[in-house]
Amino acid sequence: MNFSSDNASGASPKVLEALIAANEGPATPYGADPWTAGAEIAVSNLFERDCAVFLVPTGTAANALALAALTPPWGTIFCHHDAHVMDDECGAPEFFTAGAKLVGLPGARGKIAPDMLRAALRAYPRGLVKQTQPAALSITQASESGTLYSIDEIAALADLAHASGVRVHMDGARFANAIVALGATPAQMTWKTGVDVLSFGASKNGTLFCEAVVFFDPARAIDFAYRRKRAGHTMSKGRYLGAQMGAYLADGHWLELATRANAMARRLARGLAGLPGARIPHGCEANEVFAILPRVAEAALKTAGARYYDWGVRGLEDVDSLSPDEIQLRLVSSFATTIEEVDAFIATAAGALA
Ligand SMILES: *Cc1c(COP(=O)(O)O)cnc(C)c1O
């Protein structure tokens, strides 16, 4: 019963088979190989547009380098105050942008509210020399609270940003889960709605270690190859990144994997919601479930060896609503999650509450 994170799972067997297949004979290093070229074309096809695509091994590299391409060192990057770029990347965005300022915005259920962005843009006017200059907005889809921005919500934020000359970055660590849940096309959820640069996550959904930075306007990517190399994220045996992304996207495999992950989360949320004293504050929109459970149920889960994170009061709108005998857990499913694991988790909690 491992619900600690989707990256606790291994890689999809199809991705591993592609790595073995790519292991034959020599190939030009540093990404000038046919597997990388094929993956770049596959990403452009997926987004129905000629994109500039750069494969990197981690999401932190994708986010930090993408943001660095959008802001000068004296720029402001607006994001949700619980954003991964804010809390979970050890200052990589600040480091790779050479010192840009991250400004965390509030918003219910992990999503930036347009009013908050509007107020922040007013608080960081262009031309005020004592302040960093508005440069980028980073939104996370699916969000850190497991929720989704609708297409209209993305468009509203992007319109506000663009009206102030601010570029839009999407942290898509769980992009596949969001696409499957929304039933949108990758183009609709990104450039057609105003996203300028995407961190196209794949590791949490089945690659070994491979993500892509996708620029919808290739002109904006002119320096990116140098940026990536300077950051130490240009893999000498680049074919293994290309092979991973190629297999991930081939025949809709990435969607199959995310469909499975989302279904397991829904099953988990439905089961837990039916237990006495249990609450699911954000509902289940993708592959994460935030569950508030009586502590007796959590104790039984811990004893049974279940894995998850104690999420404290993070993401809760009314933090006082968590009583001392309750605990909020973050539960994440992946393509590798089984029905048996989900049902055992629910049954263990149910047993403690009977
Ligand atoms: C996992 C995750 C990332 C990527 O993290 P890495 O560990 O660097 O690969 C980025 N953003 C979000 C929202 C994530 O959950």
C-alpha cells in the first residue's frame, strides 16, 4: 500500500524495453541521435504545432530552466504559495534565473485565483526601480492540491499575465493526469489557452527519468541549449532520454498510464469518502487524494505498513477545521497502483472505524 507519491513507482515496462532496444550500436552523443529527434517530433505532433523541445532528466531542471528562459535576474515570478517551484526545488528557480524573485500567491484548493494575480500585478508594477519586474507566471496542472484548472481558468490567468507582459509557464509534472481527467487536447490545455512554456512531466507517469521543456514559440528557445548544458542537464548519452519519451508517447501509452492512475485515485477517494468521520476536502480530480481521517484510522494504516505523507494543514482553506483527533494524508496513485492496494487501504481504515 504505497501512496507516498507517483514517483515511488518504477518505470513502465514499455519504456524499459525501449531503453534496451536503444542500447544497440553507436549513436551521436548530446541529443543529436535519432531517438531524440523522433521524440522531439512526437512532442510537436502531440501539441499540433512546431515546438522547440528539450529533454531533461528531472522536473526541477525543467521548471528552473524554463523559468530562467522567461525572466531576467531582476524579474518576478508569480506562482501559488504551495507551488513545487516555491517549496520543493531547493532554490533551483532562484539559482538558474540568477536571482529572480518568486512571489507566492494564495488561492483555494491549490489554484491561483485571478483576483490574487490581479492584485499581485498591481503590487509589482513595471518600471518601479526598487522592485523586481513582472516577468513570469507559473501555474501547476494538476495542482499541488490535486485539483485542475479548467481551460477557462487557465485562459483567464494567462490573459491577465499577457496583458502585463508576463509570460506563462505551466508545471506539468502531472500533465497526463490532467489531460485524461479534463478530456482536453494537449494543445487546448497549453498554447491555445495562453501557455508559453511547458514543463512536460513524464517521470511520475512511467518514464525512468525524462521530462521535456516545450516552447510553443521556438524563437523564445534560442538560448536554451546553452542554458541546459551550462546547468549540467545535457545528457551525453542523450539517446536514452529520447528512447524514453518516444516509448512514453507511442500509441497513446502515456494516456493509458494516466487513465489507470486516475481510476485508482477515484476508487480510493470514493471508498474513503464513505467511511464515518472521513472527509476528502478537494474531491478527486486527477491522481491525488487528500483525505482527512480520524487518527485511529491513520494509526491502523501505519501499523499495516501503508505509506503516505502526513500533509499537516497544507492546502486546507479553513485550517482550524482540522481537529486534534484528525490527520490530513496525501495519497497519490500511479500507473502501477493496484486495485488490491486501494481496497486494502480502504478496508484497513474501515476496520479501525467500525
Ligand atoms: C514531482 C514534481 C516536479 C518534479 O520534480 P523532480 O523531483 O525534480 O523530478 C515538479 N512539479 C511538481 C508539481 C511535482 O509534483
